[in-house]
Amino acid sequence: MTDTLTDSAPIAAADIASTQYVVTQERKIRTAIPGPISAALHERRRAVVSDGVSSMLPVYIAKANGAIVVDVDGNQFIDLGAGIGVTTIGHTEASVVAAAVEQSQDFIHTLFTVTPYEEYVRVAELLAEHTPGDFAKKSVLINSGAEAVENGVKIARKYTGRRAVAVLDHAYHGRTVLTMAMNYKAMPYATGYGPLASDVYHAPSSYPYHDGLTGAEAAVRTITYLDKVIGASDLACLVVEPIQGEGGFMVPADGYLPALQKWCTANGVVMIADEIQSGMARSGKYFASEHFGWIPDLVLTAKGIAGGFPLAAVTGRAEIMDASQPGGLGGTFGGNPVSCAAAIAVFDAIEANNLLGEAVRIGKSLTTGLTALKNKYDIIGEIRGHGAMMAIELVQPGTGDTTKTPNAAAVSAISTYAGQHGVLLLTAGTYGNVLRFLPSLALSDSLIIDALSVIDDAIAAHAAALTAALTASSH
């Protein structure tokens, strides 16, 4: 299990930062997956944890460091999901651990809206510095991505005095009452939980692999919907993921997002960048919006901002953020000082360790390896993404770039095989046919090569199983 700290005297941050919480950065499978201790824990879990909280792989984690997680049976997995984009700078990154320990010895909670503290202010300063745009910005800190979305919508409605919210097809924004209405996919996020929040509209998005439209053409299609179905005078905000996450890492065509921002600005609509998954250096930029020349009015941040501690933010134009009356924003745990201290350390680590460059390196290495697999297997229809946010879309064998029929069965088989062989993969896509690569920036090229070799074997095994099934059915 993890190391424990037993000294009664306060521990200096420098001491923690110099401590080696080392897990060898390699894949090791020692037992069946799940192993016996994980299997026993899973039985305990089934008795007391809601079935609504599911897990992709029933292995229980005891330790994590860098790009490796270790289960209770001693198996080591290459983590290509990073807690769905949370541990972006690496598991148990020493400077983040040190900052959190030091802050927890000073104070853990006071509530910023009662007795404020510098750590909250410093995070807001860093967000103002690093989010796109050179205008005056302000922030509110909260707890989670869904809470950031809800506050962004609330702030936009207050500023504009309008009711309607627009999102894009294939979007994912959370599991709360409002955000599940903003998601494109009902199952499993909204099925049975209705009635859904009203005044939420789903506009067509830019999906170049399937729609073949230029950015300008896709923007015209989206704007026509916003104009005709909602009406600009009733629209408070348009909420957009610059690279869609759960929807399948769709990268919009060039020019699409700036064209939407131009229309929003001209019509008094607040355009919000949901950077919850794509932000904080993951794409090779601090925020993925920068890849597209897009300067949004508000930016939503969560996941990777605090290295694994719960923290989220809404950051944007000062005049929009100040539209809320005193007391209208905040929450009991929003901007927790320990999480804020961790977030400051994350910003420092991004600069000190050239993590923007590391994200670019990972993107190049993944693209090279995935391209080799695409040339080998015709079920890989497209490779897309930026930096450490890459994906492959799988199609039916032999369809290639023609019908592009989704192949969810292959995704399920490959991700299951990978997990059994020590590689944690995330699935995605409206049609369940996307494998997404969302690793920490601590992932080495050697681990990428090893992980892709497992995926190569997984695709080959799936193809062999299909061939065997066809042969059996013909007899």
C-alpha cells in the first residue's frame, strides 16, 4: 500500500518533494485479471456500492506513480486514461503531493466566502494569465466539471438576461440535472432521470470525418440552427468543447470555432469553452481553444487543474463574471485551500518540466504508432486529436473511408483485451466506436511502444475471433 507519514512535527514541502514515491515505469501482469484480492474487494463493493456506479475494469488500485497504476494484487498497468484526464502531470507528482501536505498542515478549510485566503486568489491569477485572451478576467472556483458547466450557464443567463442554452451534437457536459440535458447521448446519463431541464438546444457540430464540411460550411449550418430554431435574442450562451471528449474526440474543421465566436459576439451571446477535459496542457497548449484561434468569453476548467484534487473553475471576461450579485456564486467546498495549493503546483510543474512540450511529444509518438496500425488494419477509420488527447475511430472491416459504419464490437473487444494484458484504455464515441488515449504527460515513448504492441495484439486477436466465428457458421 501507500507510504504513511508518522512524524508528529510539520513536514516541509521540500522534504516531500525530494521523497521518491517510485513505481517502476513498466507493465507487469502477475495474476489473472482481476486478481484474487481485487475479486474479493469487488464482492464487498457489490454489497454496499450502488450499481449505478460502474467500473470499466474491476481491479482495485493500491498505488500509482507517473504513468503506472498498481493494483492490490501487484499488477502494474500502463494508464492511458489518467482518471479520465485528471492526473495530467502524472500520478502522485512529487511537487503536488508536497504542496498539498504543506497546505493541509496550515489549514484545510475555512470557506472562501466567509474568511478568504491567498491560495484561491493565486489560482484565479494563474487562470487569468493562461486562459485565451488579453482582456481583464475573473474567476469563481468550484468543485467539479459539471458544477463548472452549471455555473457558466448561470453566469451567462445573469449577464444576458436570456433563457436558452445551446450545445453541439455529440457533446458531453456532466451528470447533474442541467448537464444531463446538455449531453447528446441519453444512455446512460439521462435515461430514466427525467423530466430534463428545459430551454436546452442541440445544434449540429463540425465532424469532418463524417460530414466532409469545411469549417465555414459547418459554421453556417450551426448558425442557421441557432438563428432559426432558437433565435439569437433568446440565446444566453453556446457551450462548446473545443475537442469533444466523451463524444469521440472530434476535432472541428479549421475556422469553425472562430466563426461561431464572431456570430456570438455580434449577437450578444456568451460563448463558453468547456475545457474540462481538453485544458491544462493536455493538448500541447494550455487550452485546446488555442489550436483553433478561438478566444472564448468564458472558459471552464476542472479535471487536470489540481493533479487529482477536486477543483474546477469558471474564468472569463470580467464584465460577464461580475454580473452576478454578491453571494450569487460560491459553495461550501469551492476553492478548497488544499486543492488550490495543488493547482498552483500544477501550473508551476507545467512550466518547470516543459509539459507543453511533453504533450506534443506524446502526440507525435502516438500518431506515429497509430498510423502504423491504421496501415495494417482497415478497421481504423481515422486518427485524430492533439497532444496527449488522441483517438482512433473504428469502422467495420472493409468499409474504410466509404460507409464508415461504426464498429463498437471491436472497441469493446480491444479495450477488454488491453485491460487483461496491462493497458488501461478508455472508450468513447456517440456510437461506442472510439478508443481514446488520454495519458498523463509522464508517459514515456517506451511505454507508448509497449502499449501499442498490446493494442496491435488485441486487434489481431479480434480479427482472428471473427474469422473463426465465420468459419464455424459456414459449416
